[in-house]
Amino acid sequence: MTEEVYTRKPRTGLYALIAVIVAALIAGYFLLNGGDDSEAAEGDGPNAGQTINIVGFAVPEAANKAIAGAFTKTEDGRGVKFKTSYGASGDQSRAVEGGLKADYVHFSVATDVDRLVKAGLVDANYDQGENKGIVSSSIVVLGVRKGNPKNIQGWDDLIKPGVGIVTANPASSGAARWNALGAWTHITENGGSEADATQFVDALFKNVVSLTNSGRDATTSFLEGNGDVLIAYENEAILAAQNGESFDYVIPDTTFKIENAGALLKEHAPAAEAWLDFVISDEGQKQFALKGFRPIRDDVDFGGTVEGAPDPQHPFPTVKHLVTLDDIGGWAAVKDKLFGDGKDGAPVGIVTKSIEKSGKATQ
């Protein structure tokens, strides 16, 4: 299959205005059409007849559907309906800011929830609970073709000549930001300088052959035959296998812990409170695990078997060096430094520059 590069220009100047208009059009569409998916459950529970509007990033759609199925079997969930919208995390966040109806948001990165906090739509204390606002978790892995013909063993192999990489674009995708953090910290957390890490990220994006809008789009592109390596969530690889579209994957010795944020809007259906409680409960986390996500707590019992994992009996192997946001100072330390778009006084980030230098972004 012909390999294509999907591009998305950093949002500066006129492009930023276009992005706002697009977000408003998306919001208007969903306000008129009630979402892109709908599920209903019969019953007479205390929340029967209520609709929970879920707006999320693309990757956890299957898991959220499984959780919704389990939730509607509970006292609080009987008779509750769902309307859902899934897409690239940043785009979804901007759409809610622009008016897209949501009771509960599930985004790849906390900064996309923070946008709604600044807009006055989400309470600033959403991340003060025991789970600190995190509802799902995974790690960054390297997807490879069956049999690993390029012999990819870790990050350093991605910058070799002739290795084509598929990843999502940090301009729109939270998944892409986790991917980039995995590449960056492979250097900085193993004795390398920031200059070394910048050089590595520059080389990595030169090898990108498919730069997609979202993490799910990246998986689709890889499954369609583009590239040799997919930088992705571990759960994406497991879910692909569950859907009969499996590919091998490698867990690098040093990789990054992915922590996805969830929050209620200030104005939400009362049933959404029970929903969020269920999402972070052991049963909700079990459903996440069965779709390939690592539970947010170590003591969650998911039955011990996850179909689609290379070893279903041991689906979540220990990572030799698992780097977390706390290790690097949180999003505040890297958001603009790595991913800044030059808008509203923010710098142009190192990763943003790497994409531009690679020619993958439209100038």
C-alpha cells in the first residue's frame, strides 16, 4: 500500500481561527443531532430515563461501551441512556468548550480537561479525589509487523534508516503527546541531555510516514499497511487482537505511563455522578482491563486473563523503567516546552519544531 503522510499544521494565526470555527461547527452538529452514538437500557432504577452524554478521545470507546453495559445492570444504572462522541482528544476538548453537550469527558491528557476548567465548565477540584482525576491507564508500546521483520527491540531502532513510523500528531492528539514523552524520556531518563533528546526526537519524526489526527486513526493507518512501527497505547494492540486484526508489539525497556483524565461537567445529569463512581470502581476498572487498559489500582481483580494480550494469563508485564509524569515535573513542566504551538505568547515547543523540521507539518 502507498504510504502517506497525514499532516496537521500547528494552530497559529489564521489556522487557530479556523480551528475555533471547526470546533463550533462540530458542537453545533452534535447539539442538533444528539451525538454520534446512542445506547439505551430498560429498567426502573433511580436514574431511569436520564441520558449521560459522554465526550471522549477515540482510544477508550470500546472500553467505555463495556463499562456502560455493566453499569446499566446496577441499581443506579438501570434505565440510563448514553449518547457518545469520540475523536482526537484536543479536538474533542475544544468542541466541548465550543458548546458540544457533555456530562462526562474522558480525555487522553489532563491538559484537555484543564481547558474546560479555564472555560468554567469543569470544577477546578476535579482532580482532588483519591484517583486524582485519572480514570484509565496504559503504557506506550511499539507495534510491529508479524514476526518483527525489522527486528525492532526498542526506541533506538526507530531512528535507523528505512524504518517507517506511524504515530498521531501532538497538535490534535493526546495519545501522540504520550508517544513523544516516551521518546523524549528514553533519552533524558537514561543519562542524556535535553540536546540529546531533541536530536533523537528530530531523527524520529524524520522517519514518520503517517502522522494522523488521533491515536485510533494511527492504529487504523498501521493496520492498512502503512509503516513498519506504530507508536501506540498497549491497549490499542490488545484491542486490535481482540478484533482479529492483531500485530506484534514491543515494550521498550524505558517507556512512559499513560494516565487518562475523566471529569464531570459542572452542569451534568445526576446519573453522571453514579457513572463516574462506577468507572473508577473495581468493576469499572475490570472492564477497562478486559479491553487492554492497565487498571489505575494494583489491587483490581480482573479475573487474571485478558484475551488479545501476547500472554493472556500475564497481560501486563512489569516494565523495566516506567517513567511517570511525576518524574518529569507534571504537564506544567513539559506542555509548552515540548508541545507549545506559539499561540498567545506560548513558545513553539521542541516536538512541534521537530515536526516542522521533518517536513511533516504544512508550513
